[in-house]
Amino acid sequence: MLDGEYKLIEDAIKGEASAFGLLYDRYQPRIYRFIYLKVSHREEAEDLTHQVFLNAWEKIQNFKIRELNSFSGWLYQIARNKIIDHYRTKKISINIELIQISDNSSKEDGFDKNIELEKIRKAIAKLNPIEQDVIIMRFIEELSPKEVASILNKSEVSIRLIQHRALKNLKKTLV
């Protein structure tokens, strides 16, 4: 938990909207990115992100500060549940912006990187949802196995196994 975050969470639990607003500012970009990587449409990702924070604000009084990074884990759990609800009626489609092409690359290099990026996107889309979540959280969101385990309600060993299996599946698809 970041310095001052504990106080912000306490103030938000007491109903201080400005404290929750600061928490929103801190976590919204990460939650939005996580959702966007799963739904691939900007408008849907924005709507779902809004729903996550609205839900968090409505239920903040029930939040218990349990451990380091628990607030972010709580937000990721809400986001994951919103994504699951979203896909109960829709087909899953993933669009992942994993690589930013640097301005230093030539047009040919950029074209090759775009082709590789598309291969990666398609390979990740073939993973099952839990493997997609682990890959996104570990390598895009850069969360630790412990944080991912907390969010997904699994053990660290289980997360490492899922990650290993997902990377193996990605390798097969990309070769």
C-alpha cells in the first residue's frame, strides 16, 4: 500500500468523496487498461470501468483493509466480475495493445512488429479466460504472483502453474 493510501481508504470508508476521488485517480488507468484488454472496445471498457468504481464507491463501507495491496486487489476482483457479467451474453473478443512501436523504427520494422503484434493478440485470444487474466495481470499489469493469486482467489503455486501453462500454449500457437 502506498504512503497515504491507508488514510485515503479510511476517509473513503467514512464517506469522503474527495478521498475516493483520489483513489479513483490513482487506480482508474490500471483498471481501465485491464478491462480494455479483455473487452477490446473503448466505449465498453469505459462503461465497465465506470461501473467498477461506482460499485466500489457503493460498497466501500464493507471494505476491510486486510493486507498489502488489498485495495487494488479488491478493485481487480470487481473488474473481473464485471467482465464476466459482460460476457455472459457476448462472445469473447480480445484486442491487446502489448507493444508500442518506437519512432526510431523504420517503416519496414514497424510493419513487421505490427504483424508480430497481431500474432500475439490472436494467440492470447485462444487462451482460456483464466490464462488470459494471468498473462495480462502478470506481464501487462506487472502484478506479482502473490497479487494475482489474491485477486483470482487462488494460491501462488496455482498462479505460477497457470502462467507456465499459458506461456507454453502461447509458444505452441506462435511457433
